Amino acid sequence: MKFFKIALTYVLVCLATVARADEGMWMVHALTRAIEADMQARGCKLSAKEIYNDEAPGTSLCDAIVALDFECTGSVISDKGLVITNHHCAYSDVFGLSTPEHNYLEDGYWAIRQDEEIHIPGKHMLFLHKVIDVTDEVEKLIAEYKEAGQPYGSRKLSSVMEKRYQGEYTASLESMWGGSKYYICLYEVYSDIRLVAAPPVSISAFGGDIDNWDWPQHKCDFAMYRIYTSPDGKPAEYSKDNVPLRPKKKLEISLDGYKPGDYTMVLGFPGITHRYNSSAKVAFEQDVTLPISNRIRGGNIRIMNRWMNADPAIRLKYSDRYFGLTNVQELDEGTVTCYKRFGVVDEKKEIEKGLREWIVSDFGRVSRWGSLLEDLDASYSAIEKIIESETYFKECIIRATSLNIVALRLSTRTRNAAQSMPAIYDAIDLRVEKDIFRYCLEEYMEHIDEAFMGKFQKSLKEQYGKDYDAMCAAVWDASFLTDRAKVDAFVAEQFPYEDDPLYKYLTEVRITAFHEAEAAAAEKGVSSLGREYTHALYRMREDKGIAQYPDANSTLRLTYGTVGELSPRDAVLTSWKSTTKGILQKYNPDEYEFTLKSDWKQMLEDNPFCKKYKWNGEVDFISDNDITGGNSGSPVLDAYGRLIGLAFDGNTESLAGDSSFTKDYNKCINVDIRYVLFCLENYGKMGRVVGELGF
């Protein structure tokens, strides 16, 4: 398989002029000689085969990289299956184990003995075994379905192709560049995963949401798991008889540190990017959808934060939900800001000038893409008002109160719907949920197009107008779903609920109503047009010999760059690293995000350096590696492929990175592995694990 259909010399020119080394999430199985040469020119001491080699298992770095259910990345760092990742990747697991008596989020979890390592039900870790180009097979399959007049959507294609390749390894069909290329990824999947170490949030997330997506940061964002296998070394379900994994490969840890200009490499499973987005799509997100969702989520966050600050029990209940919500909301707010600051819409329009010229050139395919750009603009314009209402529906009904989950499950009328209710109620506080409902009720009624309202919702508006307190009381206070005693009675008796006011309010409108309206309003759907746009852009760049990488889709990727400082903001200069001095300077016992455990604070004051780990107080550092969600926990490697840190965040200026990479501003924020080791040994008292790592 060829990644580029052009001469090597031409690729080298293109890489030098178009695809900068700090931009690019390159597919590990398609590292061309040109990419290899450019990496080595930047300082890499490895060959492409030492990074990925499916012909010699255990010889390449990729053999030590794992996907954590394709939500985060981890890496194997010992001969006994020890995996390191970010704490925020383990947050939900630690939250799930925590109780008021044993709050592992606040106090940390340290398995001092191996038998204290806790199994995490439902968690998986996946090693990539091999990538196979199946483009020809898929295209033949599509042609057969077309000829037979049968549907050939992505689900059907995946089902057929994955069954064809499923065997010893789990198969996953991946589409690249809008269906221009197809690959089967084969994975070895392990399901006996146990938590080994997780520091308290005051260490792992010092600075909390205030410092999130910002620089400098001072987080020791790490956690450790261990993979267990059956006694014969095979993947197996949890059993007390299972043994630690003997991995094919582990990463070596370097204590040599780093300096500006040093080569860095990140291997991981980035989740989703949309860098083949059109200007129309970016403008739509910037001006229509994201401002709505950001504002409403911000209101929900303020409600939760007020309750969490007032009651530690509520903080424990809502910390996981709050963590996820704030992370997404801050990301999306930053996305809008960076879209505007860096002129991403105009950048896309400039690309489209070239695309338009190519479409009508000898290289183009006029009959297929002649009106593509015009069709995109027209379709987004046609559905704008519909999507506005759909966004309010999603944020104010679907993603608002947790009781929506209860109502939706009841609406399925399945036998176990009621039986699942107590667990939902145990995890929430109805006072918090009522405040969220009241806030979202007003937002919904004020902004939703009445054409999409249900009969009951319209009757509420007619009866109460803008008296939302009275409207809330009529829906919330009159519902049995908001009375725990009545809920428990319902679970036991299963009495009728179809006329319950809250149930009706939450379930009488379905998302399909918006989808049907969109289909009627736009002759050509924006999703299919978007795929065509991606396909056209890919073909144009291929014809022009421009090096390109596909959008991230949770497949294993490599990105390379260097350690270095952030381009200065107006009158603001920052270093390329942070130290424990900054932690002590930020310390504020009256502010939750900046509190410190007294013993940890004393350790930082008494131990500004550690000879054992060649550590001089470095905490976090920045590099220009190209990352996104899913890369959390990815190993940051030096020129020799040795572990020097873990990627855990991006900076404020990188938040347009979903659609555009901004040179000199997109930064990857990493925790220093030496700081991790210092915390592990001195605060966690995990001498057995430190010894396992060879220190």
C-alpha cells in the first residue's frame, strides 16, 4: 500500500513547505520514508520500523501503547503489565470507587500490596496488532449493494467487513477521508484491568477548572492500572487466579529531562478532529450552535458549583458529571474564541478558492463536485433556524436534569426500566436537579420554535406565560418522579405514569422531529455534503502531491515536534516549563482548586529537588505536538523513544484545533515523568511499584 502516489523527492518538498513537523496526526502504519527522514532531521534517533512494525511483534514502540476503551491512551511501563495514563482518564473509575467513608478522589488511592489492586468492571485496554488496507474490498462491496439496490451505510459495511476479519483479534473497520480509504484495525483486547495508583485531585488536578486549557499549569496528572491475564497469558475475564500481563514491549523511562528544541514524539489514540471541515461548517458552529450550548452549559455549571461548594456530599455525587461538563464547556467556549481570533473561517475560504479552481481544472471531476461549495452554503442557510431549536432541545431537555434518563427509560416500556430507577436517584440530589430543571425550562420556553413544541408544552406556555416559577411548580412539584418515596412505591407497584407532568414534558418531543424538518428544508443533507467535501479535498491534495493525514478517529497516530515556549500574548511571556515554586505560589487554603494536603505541601517545601530522579522541581512542560481528546495519557517520548512525560491538556490557543492547527500557538501540555515518580514514591509510599520500574 502506498500512502502517497507521488515521487519521494516531491513528497520531501511538500513536507518542507506544507506539512509542518509540529502539525499532523500521522497513521503509524503509513510512515513514509519522507516522514521518517523529516523526523530524523528534527532529531529522532529511531527508524519508522522501530515505531511501528507489524511483522515483528514486540520490536516497536507501538506494541507498548494501549487504548483505554478509545477514550484515552496509556502505555505499558513494566514487565508486569503496569500501565500509566492520566488521572483525569481514571477519574470516573476513582469516582465510582469512592464513598463518603473512603473518598479516593480527595484522598487518593494507593495499592500498597498487589492484592489491593482493584478490578474495574467493564474496562478494557486494547493493543493494536495490525492495520490492513481494505479499500478495494469495501469499494467492491459497495458496488454490489448498489447494483442490488440495497443500502450500504457505514454500519452495514462495518458489520460485514469486521465479521470477515474477526478471529483471534477484534476487528474494527475505519473510514478515512470521507470514504476515500478503508482500513481494518486488528486489536488484542484485555478486560481484567485493575486500579493501582491515583493521587488525590489536589495533586493530580491542582488548579482545577481555573487552570484547565491554560498555561502555565501545575498538575501531576497521572494514574496507574495493571493488565491481568489468564495463567497462560491470554486475555481473560476477571478471576482471582489471573496473573499480571507479560507484555511484548514496555517503554523505558528517561530521567535525563529535556530542554527547548528537544525532539518529542507522542503516540496515542486521538478521538475526533474535523480539519476537513468547510468554511460553512465552521461558521455554523461559530455563530449558531456553540454559542447556545456554551451559554446553557455555563448556567448548569454555575448551579452545580454553588451546590457543590455548599455541601461535600453533593460534591461527591456530582464531581464526575461536573468534571465532564466543565471540560466540554471550556473547550467549546475556547473553540469559538479561537475560531474568531485566528480567522479559521477565512482560512477555510482560502483553501476553498484552490479547491474551486481544482474542481474545474483538468484534474477535477466537474460532474460530481461542480456545485459542492454552493450546495454547502445553501444547505446550512436552509436549516439554520431548525438547528437553533434542536440545540435548545438537546441542551434543555436531553442534557439537562438527570430525570430525563428516567423518563426516557420509562418511555421504552421495557421490563427492567423501572428497576434501574433507584440507582439513578441514589446518584443525584433532587434539589440540584430542580434548580437545573427550572433554569433549562425558561431557556427552552423562551427560545424553542413553537412548531417543535409538544401539545403539553404548548399548554404550559398558554397557561403560565413567562411565570416560570409557577410553570416549574406545575411540572416538577406535581410529578411523582420528584418524590423519592413515590418513586420507590412505583418501582414496587408499577402504577400508570403516562399522564405524569414531568414525564410528558420530557418525552413528548423526539429528536427525530428536528431531523425530519432538516431533511425537508435542505435538498442535500449537510452530512453527505460534508463527506463529499472531505473526499474532494483529499483528491485535490493527492493530485497536487500535498502530504496529508486523515482526521482523527481513535486510530493509533504519531505526532512529532519539539519542546518550546508559547508564542507571547500581548505583554505576556511564559516559560516552557512550570515548577513546584508555582504550586506554592498559587496555594490558597480558601479556594478549593488551589488547596493542598498539609503533608504534600510540606514535602514540596522540604524537597525542592530529588537526586534519585535527577529532578529539580519540574512539574509540567509544553511541546508543539499535535493532539486532541483521546490523546490524554499518551506517552511523550524523547528522540530515543524513552518516556519523559504524559500529555494531558492543550492550551487556550489550541482550542480551534478540532478544525485548524495554528502554528506556534497550538501546544501540548505534559506532566514530567520525574515529578510523577517523586509523587509515587514519596507521597503514595509506592516503593513496590517504583522498584518494579527499576528505580
